[in-house]
Amino acid sequence: MYHFFVEPNRIAEKTITITGQDVNHIKNVIRLKQGDEISVSNGIDGRDYRCIINSIGDTEILCELIFIKEDGVELPSKVYLFQGIPKGDKMELIIQKTVELGVYEIIPVAMKRCVVKLDEKKSKSRTARWQGIAEAAAKQSRRAIVPKIHDVMTYNEALSYAAQMDIRLVPYEMENTLDNNLGMAGTRKIIDNLTGGQTIAVFIGPEGGFDESEINASISRDMTPITLGKRILRTETAGMTVMAWIMYSLEEK
């Protein structure tokens, strides 16, 4: 079943109106017809609105509401992924897969060992492209919301934004060298003890990893270094791994 997002004011008591780019996609790409069933979310209340297409026009599609699925698909906690900017198109893969896994927001972060230096003049178009990837992934995975993709932050800006969150985790490949390191047992305990309603920040380093000064700054801001195991994971693998662990821990709690 295809899934779409609409503005809240497009959902009435018995009808739902789809406008914008989705009209062309429905008409000319996936070629849905009158009588086909689809699901719709407004990106706010977590509900899944099931409806049938009544009419297909040039600028809007009118649907009849059948029923509302109340039990949402969203994780009971909001996970904020602070991702060190990677090379090439890896950011697109990271966005796609972590949206599928339930991330709430993604914050690209310029870190000291980032290989790529982004062009500030193209920042708006780049963020818009990343947001479009998030929306497509949210549709595919039938999310109730479209996770927000922020403009790029500096590391200090990211630390300040994360300071308001309940749990703040920094997977670090050298975690075993730190004083009071938790090891895998401690990391597992943190993940297992997550509960619904929390806000969770996860910081992932770029290809070159975290600079030591960034780890020290994180620790000074009460963030918790954790380990992802004995193997060194690529930057695009690390975020997905943590998201999968969090999803496994929180689902159905």
C-alpha cells in the first residue's frame, strides 16, 4: 500500500485532499486509479489514515476516509542523530536507512576530521535534497512523520543542541582507552535501560573518526562514550547500528 503525507488542514472528517507533487506521482508514475486504497499521515499526530481514492484531478486528489489506525509506528522515544559529514553520497544512504529505522531528527555536523568541506552557498539546496530523501524514506517505511534534516552545525553548536536531551551517547572506537570506560557490558546496559518518552542524542564521527579534543569536549558536557564492539565500523554503518540497537530495545516497551 502506498503512503503519503499531507498538511493537517487537508484532513477533514470524512475526506482527505492530496495536493502538490504527489498528484503527479500518483497519476503518472505509480498510476493509481479511482477506488485504490492508500494510507496518509499528517506528520504530527502519529495516526495512519486509511482512505480510498474518489477522484483524480490535475491539481488535487480527493479521497474518502475509511478508518484511522491509532497504534502508531513511531518509536516511543525521539532519537536525534548527529552525523559527522561523510564523503560522497554516504549522507544520503545514512539519511535513508536511519529514517527507516525510526530516527526523529538528523543533524549534519562539521567535525575536525571531516574530509569534505561543504560550500555554504549551496547549503539550502543541499539541505532541501537531503530533506527530500528523508521524505521518500518516510513514505516507503510508512512513517507517521517526516524526520527533520537540519542545516549543518558546528561541533559546539551540536553539543549545545544536544545538551537539552535526556540521554547523550558518543560511540567511540577508542572508548576502551578512556578512564572509567564502560565496555560492551556497560553499553548494553545503557541501551537496555532506555525507556519511552526519553530524548536520545547519538553522535557519529566522520570517516576519520572523532578528534580527541571533540571527545574531551563531549565528556565535559556530560555525554557518555560507548563502544560498538571490537570491530571498527564505517561512519555509514555506525549510525545504523546504534539506531537498530535502540529500535530493538524500545519497540513494544
